[in-house]
Amino acid sequence: MTVVGSQLSIWELVSEATLLVQFVMLTLLVASVATWVFIFERRKVLTTAYHRFASFEERFWSGMDLSQLYRQINANPDADNGGEHIFRAGFKEFSRLRQQQVTDADAIMAGCQRAMRVAVSKEMEKLDQHLPFLATVGSTSPYVGLFGTVWGIMNSFRGLASVTQVTLSTVAPGISEALIATAMGLFAAIPAVIAYNRFSARSDKLVANYETFAEEFAAILHRQAHLLAGQGRKQEVAE
């Protein structure tokens, strides 16, 4: 395990490493590349979700008739707008129960809230996509790199057994090769941990906004459900 020349380039160290250490480095490199791909992808998804939800809330609280808003959203649905999905789920269930002439306000509200909880859960799954991978890379990459380091150092010391005179130039290549694995492990883990913590916090905040909106929308539907129930009782008395 010797390197020609007085200077030790990273490429020479990697090419001179054992197959196992090279496999560890390749694994960490793939994990690092995938981590950065998911970081940019999650950043785009979360930023878009925040902006689309803020835009939807402005429309919702603008005083527009809910039936008109529902027709507009159905005519031009936005796949990236979590607020629209929750609104559509709740209002669709509300309209369906009205068409079935259900007059029990509690039964109507139970169905609407159940539909909106399912919609919120689906949005949560979208926001949390790829976050487990970032958490896995962040927690395991340092240990994978450490394994490559330990193996490289062990292999370096085995190579010294046949050397009569040990010098720094004899030890340096093997030690440097081993430390590269640790460096690559940290290079993969640090961005993954930072991104996971940041994206998890943003995802939790957005889900909390979704749940708050669902509760506010449920309160509006609750008033309409009781109004419809009251009208139904008046018609029964009149008959």
C-alpha cells in the first residue's frame, strides 16, 4: 500500500484503498448525492406548500361563497395545495350528506371532520416524504465512515508487519486513506441532520396550520349544519 511520489492526492489514496474501504466510500458518496437531491426537492416542496396554502387562505377568508369556491377549486384543482385538499374533502362530505337529506347536525359534523382528518394525514405523508432517509443518513453515515476508517487502519498495520523500518511515509498513506472514509461519513451526515431538523420543523408547522384551518372550517360547517337542522325541524312542524 504505497503511493508513488511525495504528494498524496485524494484520488491516489482512494484508488490505492482496499476494496472494502472503496465500497464504504462509494456508499457514502451515493448517500451524500442522494441527500443533496432530497434536500433541494424537499425545500421546493415545502416552500411551494407554504405559498399555496397562504394563497388559498386569502381566497377562503375573502368572503366568497363556499359553494362557489368549491366549484372553482374542482374546475381547476391544485395538486400542491394542501389547504384546497382539506377544504374539498370537508365540503364534499358536507354536500354529500345534505343530498342524502341527513338532518342530524352531529352526524354531518362527524363525517366532515373524519374526511378532513384523512386529508390532513395525506398531506402530512407528502410533507414527510424522504425525511426518514435524511434521518437514516444523518445517524448512520458517521458509523459507516468510522467502520471504513477502522478497517483501513487495521489493514495499514498489517502491511507494516513486513516492513523492517517504519517511517512516516510508510504509515501516512494507509492512515490518510482510512481518515478519508471518516471525512466522507461526516460530509454525508452533517447536511442530512441539518436538513432533517429544519424540514421536520417546517413540516410540523405547516401541518399545525392545516389542522387549525380544518378546525376553523369545521366551525363554519357546524353552524350551517345546525341551521339546516333547524330548517328541517320547522318544515316537519309545518307539515
